[in-house]
Amino acid sequence: MSDHTTQNVPQELAYQARQADALGAVQPTPEATLRRYRDHTGWRIHNKDFLFHCVKKYAPKRVCDFGCGAGETSTELAWIGYQVTGFDLSPELIELAKRRALLDKVVDRVQFLVADAAQLQLNAANFDLVLVQGVLHHIPIREGLDTLHALLAPGGVAVIQEPIIFSTALRRLRDLTPVPKDISPNERQLEPADIALVAEKFEIVERRYFNLLTRLQRLVPGCFPKVRGAFRTGLAWLDGALLTCVPPLRRFAGALVLVARKR
């Protein structure tokens, strides 16, 4: 299991600055997107819809978006009505998040901070729910879990979505596949040992796997967005059925959402 150290932080910051620059000017979130995640009717097949399903299920008063990036999810949650605090390592991404909150007219329900997820110091035990989307695989996982644990109120819930690799053969195939991989310097997929660390720190109350066959959407060129979208939706429904009914296939999934409660 690889680790990320403080020496890697400048590399990560440089990568995130490039990401922020690539995003360009922030636009208001489309009304259809806001309604989609408010209603989250696709929670059985789409991982982000499932995150919003979990947030509604646990009805938190105070939400932390752990590694919020450019603030898309934070502002969507705030638009729905939650009180949200988002933080990220990148000052450039946080500036985009603040701009997004202004455009989406939710500045009264969301605040953004620049902070390192591995070393964050906020008011301890302050949040009922912490949302973690693809952050732990960028940072030292033990330190990240310590921070996550400290942020949660007793009995609070963390909803954690991360890329996973449980199959050695699948890892080798991925490495051999000539598909461009836009990854940060410290990025890695989580392995079973990492999930065991989460289970040591928290009570895992739910696991849901995603991204088995949806990887094949890359076979449809991006110049055909409607075809690609329909293809992905069909694959997602098939994934949902297979990953629910055939548990051995879960070791080949590409993403995992954990619902973890602070004891």
C-alpha cells in the first residue's frame, strides 16, 4: 500500500491548480442537475445519486464536504436546504467553489475553507454527516480517517465513495490498457487492506458497489454524447443487477460507497 507524505503536497497543489484552470469560468448549476440530486431517483444505479439518497436518509443538520473540490456537491446540498461546510487543499478550487455558491444563491447555507484533509483542524465532533468523494485515495489514509473521525459527532455518519481495486488481474489489465489516465501524483485505488482500516475506525453499516461494466462507456466516442449517455445508463442498470445478485462480481467493481458510523 503506497503512502503520500508532506513532500507530495506541492505536487498535489500544482495538479489541482491545473485542474482548476482547466475548469475555467464557473457557471450556475443547471436547474435540472439540482432537481436530479434533490430527487435522486437513480440512487440504485448511480453512485452520486446514492450519496444524496444517504444524506436524505440520515437527515443531518450539519454536513461537511470533505475535500470539496470546486464545490459542485456542496452547493447542490446547500440548494436542497442543508447547512454545509466544504474544504479542500487547493486555494484555486476553493475560489471556484465560492463563486459557484454565489451564482447558485446559496452563500447563506455554505462556507468554504482551504485545508489539508490529512491535517484539518476544525471544531471537533461538529458534524452529523461527512461526505467523502474520492479523497482518501489521494492522502495518507490513516491520517485522513483520524480527521474524519474527529469531525463527526458521536453517532454521526460518514458517506465515503472511493475508487477500488480488489482484483490483481484487473489491476494488471488496467495498467496495460492504452486509455489516458488523468490522475494526480498521489492517487491510487483503495485495496481491501484500506477498507479494513475504515472498519477498524468506524462501524460500517452499508456497502454499495458501482462501476463494473460502465467502464465500457469509453468505447463510445465523446462526439456522440446522447448515445454514450444511453449506453452508460443501460450498463449502469446491468451493473446494479449483477452487483446485487452476484456478490462474487463485487471484487471487480471500480467504486465502493461505504456508510460508516462513528461509534
